[in-house]
Amino acid sequence: MIHFVLLVSRQGKVRLTKWYSPYSQKERTKVIRELTGLILTRGPKLCNFVEWRGYRVVYKRYASLYFCMCIDQDDNELEVLEIIHHYVETLDRYFGSVCELDLIFNFHKAYYILDELLLAGELQEPSKKIVARLIAGQDSLVEAAKEEANSISNIIAQATK
Amino acid sequence: MGSQGGFGQSKEFLDLVKSIGEARSKSEEDRIILREIETLKRRIVEPDIPKRKMKEYIIRLVYVEMLGHDASFGYIQAVKMTHDDTLLLKRTGYLAVTLFLNEDHDLIILIVNTIQKDLKSDNYVVVCAALGAVCRLINEETIPAVLPQVVELLGHQKEAVRKKAVMALHRFYQKSPSTVSHLISNFRKKLCDSDPGVMGATLCPLFDLITVDVKSYKDLVVSFVSILKQVAERRLPKSYDYHQMPAPFIQIKLLKILGLLGNGDKHASEQMYTVLGDLMRKCDTSTNIGNAILYECICCISSIYPNPKLLEAAAEVISKFLKVGLFFEVVVLCNLYLFCYKIVMLLNVQSDNHNLKYMGIDALGRLIKLSPDVAEQHQLAVIDCLEDPDDTLKRKTFELLQKMTKSSNVEVIVDRMIDYMISINDFHYKTEIASRCVELAEQFAPSNHWFILTMNKVFEHAGDLVNIKVAHNLMRLIAEGFGEDDDTADSQLRSSAVESYLRIVTEPKLPSAFLQVICWVLGEYGTADRKYSASYITGKLCDIAEAYSSDETVKAYAITSLMKIYAVEIAARRRLDILPECQSLIEELAASHSTDLQQRAYELQAVVGLDAHAVESIMPSDASCEDIEINALLPFLDSYVQQSLQNGAQPYIPEDERSGAIGISNLSNQGLSESSTHGLKFEAYEMPKPPVPSRPPHPVSHVSSELVPVPEPSYSRETQFSPPNLPVSSSSAELKLRLDGVQKKWGKPSYSSTQSSSSGYSSSAANGASQLESAAPSTSQPRESYKDLKKVEVEISSEKQKLAASLFGGSMKSEKRTSTSHRASKGSNHSTEKSSVLKSSAASIDETKIPQLLPDLLDLGELAPPSTVAASVDPFMQLEGLLDQKEIISSGSSAVIDSSNKVPDIVSLYSELHVGGQSSQTTLSPLSSNGSDSINLKRTVSGGSAQATKGPNLKEALEKDALVRQMGVNPTTRNPNLFKDLLG
């Protein structure tokens, strides 16, 4: 099971956090501090896994952004590495050549995508296409709802004029 | 798509994000966020906030919370937002609450109602959002409130909803298995769902269920095998492919389940052999995901019942990858060897890849349980990993070494571990490795002398991190010695211990547990061999007590040791000469705040005043080795009890038959853990659980074990080599309380307290002999092989080979008893073997790369070697030009090159292609939708040609840049990286 997902920049700035196991706010800060200290200092050629407090943390660097996932001891690390990549590819497909800036300003969208990919700490949808379709569907529904609301408010505004 | 409409937030928020992005330090960031929190606190309570504004506030709260600050003041607003009817707001509300709240938060109760309502919604997006919240927020108490609706949703027409409902049920099962125990059959049903996504999701709960109870799912083996087979045969829709592998995540989950089901079950395992063989054969070792599956296969195979049928399949795998006759002989050996060669490939073929090395070491660790000889073939690879600068790899290798430790190689391994332990600062891992060292040393120690030295090292560097029982065991070992009728060896051991401690004690900052051991040993044996005078030892003890004056336990040990030394001196009728610093220490402790220290000091003063005869009887020399016999049944009271019963007293009612009363046994070890169950309960009663194998109820016989004064060591210990400190109920050196006098009344009749004090060891030997005889032969044997080992080490020249021999060869020695010369030649064989493996594997890379050119290039995970890139340029060159002209990629279509695709695929291409593609039908004919995405293509294009025209990406980046600038945000100044493509 994935215990949390963490996106930090090379400078140690947090870009996204998602916790699937209960951690208090204090613990979260501590975890992030510990892990950034551990991961950001690692050399480029070392393996993408770190042992940490009896868990494994799998991380991968994309441009200046580190994607980290914390898993149990007996999970398949290579698989999780690919889950990370899967997420990045899905993001890429959604944003169109995604860059860190996209995630900074649209972190809530990154959350929506992550929620379609992982649920309760498990991979729920292994197909990029389906994730993309779901997100697109939600977006269009939301858009439709927005327009509807706008038109209603326009009508109201006109009526009250 | 997403960024087309701009970022959709107000300038204020963009400025916030921007200023955070440009903050130079954490404190600056904190300041900005605190200001933001103030603003939000003020704004959020204003009346009549427009809903869109509110939504942005919530998102800003999420941002604040994400950066590690407390946004709890706005939680209630997020909860309110989930009540909203507008989809947009509701979705934001759900996102926020799932990020803010934990399942035990008070506000959950306010959401449950909304969730209930939303689960019934006819808009599937709402239902999905609600199910997401269910997974995160519903706790044990609230499960019943939503359970019926979630179960109903298992039959929803939208597969996304069904999938999430399955996951929600899985979550319920994790939280409280009893609430959903009647619904488990649903998981079985959902396994046959028409949608692969739902089926994949169902594997998660099934895995959990099977972990708990294998037997009731044996019937599913056939289904799992057939699903796995279908997946491997690419029966699933193309969209599930990942890097050319058919639904790898589902495959891995299935393999995990099969591993569980086949564990120790020959019949079930037999059904899996074919599909496993197929998988191993089909797996593509050039991609990461292929290796992930391969690794999972090895895990599965090492878990299930091994069978020669697998041999053929595995042999095929080997021949496919190695394509050399080098390992031909292996085929006729055990199939396990085959898998280890597979691992060798992981280890060697791509030795630059640390991830694979890591997985290879892990896989080796799994196989070593089945066949201990496996590791020998990879000794050099393992040693490479051990000396790798990568900490993670090193730790994994230690894990492997621990599994292959024997009495012959324990010294090398433990030495290595200790060296590493000293070098690291990470407390968590230091504790772990220290306890591993102790465990190994206790199990396999070749000699007690070595054991003591090793323990000293462990204590010196990680003394505060190891279990205190380890210290007690060490003391007992020193006290009881080798377990042979050899007094001189024992006294040598002790004097060497004393000497080493006198040397160590001068070092600063020793851990408390170690100081306790030192004090105790000095007190018992410091003056035993007359090498050091009493005043010298007492002086040292005083130094310790003074240097660590804040540690009361150490002071208590020190003063008791002082007392022992003085007692020995008095008993030997030598002139007692108390150093002035000792005197002052005793006086200081007599006035201590700690009553324990006070009592010890007063006792010491009293003892010093007594005459020799009295001292001899209250403080007999070497009393620590005396056996205190405790008969838990207390038979000497029988007559008294009988008498009382006859006089009409109530018979004794065992504790577990009484109700409500707090028994005496609460004070004992077992009672401590149990005492919490007595008394008032503040929590609700637990739901009735299915009977889990738990600790047995305590019958009367249990009492006897409770009263044994020696606590059982918590770490596992082998019985084959039992050091003299095995917890036998009769040996009780540890409870060195003032029970000495008691023994006179209760102990063996043969016991005599007045033995000559100068030769006090004889008593220990006599007492120890009977219980230690059994251990004697086993202790002598490892020492023998240890000598052999030394010989081997001398003969092999290279340092690494030496290490290899001591790690791996040693085991050969003790078990197979081959001659050393043969050993040496074998060692050199390995080195040549390895180099040839490398060569041949390198050759096989080239060979395999070329036919697999396309998949390899399309892989994102690894950069293709330059040679293959050069060869691959041609097919892409034309396309590259094409891309520049038409910008197919920027239109977002998922086009990928796969010239090997068959004609029918072109049909799907048309349905997939967007407007941009239609004008170029003829040139696009090799293109087909393949489930992979556009970045693949970009990557290959940019990687394949030197000029690397990253046209579309650059353009998009510029567009984004322009957009950001329009909004007045300009983060590029500080951090140009922000614009870099993550996948670029």
C-alpha cells in the first residue's frame, strides 16, 4: 500500500502532498523534512529507493521535481517506480508537456488526477486513457455546470434589472 | 487542455504562489504563509461571499495546508462546500475535505449525511467524488451509515463508479473486517466484471483476504491463472498497455496473489507453472516494467512449491537471454539454480542500474531460503553491492548477508555490519543493525571471547539503542564462562574482559547500558586474578560514578560493585583501605534523593563495618553463578495449606476464575501487559471478532513460567548452539538481588555458603557444568572451522576474493569439507566465470537490442545506448520533419510509431486521429494509436537526432510563459527550471 505521495522541488519546496495513512500535521512536516533531507542529497546514479523508518520510499526525479511514494517493505519497488511514471505521463497528457509550473498553479487538478489514479493507497486505474477520459468528462461536466450557473445568474441579473 | 483557459485563479492567488516560488528561505516562506492565513481568516468569515470566491479561498487553504501550516480554521467552510449543489463547488469541497480531515476528525459527522445523499446522486461525477471521500473519511463507526449504498453501487452502470465502490469496500475491510464479512462474496463476483479496471481493483481486496485466509480461496487459483494468461496474451484493450507490456500492474497483482495461493501447496502450484513459464519467457528485460514483472515472477516462484516442470520454461528463459552454452550444465541441475541465473542477469547484465541490482539482491535473499548454496555463484556481485557507495543497496545487501550467516562466516559479516553501524547516524537504522548484530553474534558466535569483544563494540557505539536484556546476557555469559570444566579458560575470559573494560572505561560518553556491564564485571571480577589492586578498581568505579553522575542506574551499579570488592577484601582478611574519593562518594550517595542509592550506600557502610566471617556469609564470593532454585508450586507450603484447609480456611481460587479482583500476578511480567484489561474501560466495546489465534489463556501451568526470574529474550535464538546463558529456569544469574541468603533455607541441601573465597570459581564450574555440557560440543566445532577459514583467507590473494571466500566459501568449508586447494581454485574460477558472463551478457544485449529496437526506443525509463540510437535514426527522420510541419503532437492526439503493427490497426487510427492528422493520411500510415502517448514520440525524436528539434514543447513553454507574464507573474527570473518539461 502507498502511504503517501510527495512532490518536492529540488530546492525542497513542497509541490503536492497526499496522505493515505493518518499523519498529524506535525508528523507531516517532520516526514517531509526528513525525506527531503534524505532524497535530495542522493547522487544521480544511486538507486531510486530509500529505506526510511522501516518503510521504503521510492522516488524519481523529473526535471527539477522529485516524485516520492512511501510503500511497505514487501511491495514491489520497481512497480511503484512505474506508478510514478504512469502518473507523470498522465499529467503530461492532461496538461500537454507538463512542467513544474503547471503543477504549481494547478495543484488541485494534479490532485484530481492523482485521485483517479490512486485510491486508498492502491492503484485503481492502470489505463492512462481511461483516467484521461474520466478527467475530461469531469471537466466538461464542470464546465457545463458553470455555464449553466452563469446563464442562470445572467437571467436573474437581467430580470432584476 | 487544462492550461488552455489560463490558470483560472485571481491575481491575488497567483501572486501568492509566485511569492512562495521566489521565497529564498523557509522562514520567508513561513512569513508569507502566515500573512496569507491572516488574510484568509478575515475573508472567510465575511458575509455573502460569492461562491466562486469561496472556492478559491478553499483552494488557497489547501495550498496553505500543503505547505505544512495549520488551516483548521477553514475546515468547516470546506465541509459546507460539500453541501453545495453545484458540481464544481461540491467537487472542490470534497477535494479539500479529503485533504484536510482524517477519519477521526470531529467534523466527519457533518459530512456523512452529505455523502449519503451524494452516493444516491444520478450524476456519476458526484458519486465518484463521494466515494473518494468515503475511502478517506469514513471510520469504523460510520461504516454502517454508508455501507448499503456502497454495496448498491457495485452494480452501477458506470465502471468508474463500480471500481471506486470496490475500493471503498476494500477500505472498509481494512478498517473493520467484521462489518463487511458478509459482503466478501461480492469481491469474488466483481472479479468477473466486464471492465478490466474493476477487475484490477478487485484484486486489491482479494489479496488482503487471501493473505489472511488462504484455504477458502484455493478454488480461485484456476480463475487467477486464466486471467493472468489472458492478460499476458494481450486480450485486454490496448489502453491498458504500459510501455508495450499488457496491463503490467494487473499482472503484478495477480502474481502476488498466486504466490500466496501456491505457498506450500503442490497442487495449486502445478496449475501456475505454465503461465509463469510463459511470463518469464515473454518478459522484456530492457524496460523497467518488464523487470518489475520478472521480479514479481521470481518472488512468486520462490514462494510456491518448486517443481521440475518449471525447469523447461525457465531453461527457455535462460537460453533466450544468455544465448550461450556456458550455463548448459545448469539446466540439468535444480530449477532453483535457473532462477538464480536469472537474477545474475539482473545483477550483472545491467550492472550500471542500481535499481536492478537492488531487486536482484532482494530476489537472491528470497531464494537463499530455499537453497543456501545459491548465493555462492554471485559472491562477487554481492560483494560489489556491499562496497557500493549507495546506502540503500548496502543495507539490502546486509539483509541478504544476515540470511546467509553461518558460524563460519559470522565474524566477517558482523565485523562489516559493525563498521557500517559506526559510520551511520540514522538512529532508526542503527538500532536495527545493532540488534541484528547482537542476534547474529548470539546465534553463531564462534567463541565466547569473540562474542564479548563484539558485544563491547556494539555497546560502545550503539549501547543506548540495544535492548537492555542483551547487556544482561553479556554479564551472564561472562559470569558463567565457556561452559567447560576448565577454570583457567573461564578466568582468562574474565580477566580479558576486565582488561578490555578498564581500557574502554577511560573513553568519554559511554552508553548507560554498557557502563552497567562494566561496573558489574569490575565489581565481580576486577580483583579476582590479583592483577589489579582493590584500590585501583574502586578508584575506577568512583570515576565512573562521578563522570556519569546524572545516571542513577550506573551509580547504583557502581556502588554495589564497590561493596562487592570491599566484601572480597574483608573476606580475604586483607586490610581494607577505602580511598578518600570512594568515601566521599559513599557519603554523597547516602544523602542522595534516590532511596535506592541511599539504601545501597547505607548497606555498604554497614557491610564494611562487619567482621570477615559475617561478610563471607552475606556476600559470598561469585554468588552470581549460584543457582537459585525456585519451585513455582511452592511445595514447602503444602503442609501449611493443608492444615489451614482442615481448619476451615477457604480454598484458593485461581485468578482467572475470580471475577473483578486484581490478582497478584498483575505484578508479574505477564500481568503488566494485561493489567490494562482490568479496571474501567473508557472506549466502546470492541465488535466481536472472528477468533484469531492469540496468546493462549493462562491456565495454572502458566504460573510456573511466570515466576521464572529470567525474562525470556525477545529476539529469536537458535537452540542448536546454546550459549551458557540459555534461559533455563534453574540458572538465574540475572536476578542478582539479595536472594543469596534465601537460598540457605530453600535451596539444595548440598549447597554450602562458606567456600574458600580465593578459589570461588570452582563453585560456578560445578554448578554450571551440568547445564552446559550439552552446549560444549557445538561450541568447539565452529571454532575449528574458524581456523580453516583463516587458512582460506591466506591463500586467496585479491582482497575481494578474500572477502568472498570468507563470506561464501566459509560455508563450503564447514559443510562440505572440501580441501582448501580446491576451494582456492574454485574461487578463481568464479572470477573468470564472472568476466565471461559479463562479456557474453554484453553480447546478448547487442543481440537482443536489435530485434527489440522499437520497444526499446519507445521506452521512457531508460536512455537507449548510443549505438542503437544511431541505428534507429532512419525510420524516424522523415517523421521528425513531418512533426515540425504539422505539429501533430500539439494537437494532443496519441500517435506513436510502430511499424510492426498490422494492417487492422490502421482502422483504429482513424477513429483516434484528430483533425490535424487527416490531411496527412498517406504519410501517417505507419502511425497507429497504441495506448502510449505523444511524449514517447517526442522523446525518441529528441533523443534520436542531435539537433533535437523540440518544436512543440518549446512553443508550449513559450505560450505558458507569455500567459504567465500577461498575468503579471514572472517566476522565470529565479527558477527557469519551472518551465522545463518534466518528461523532457
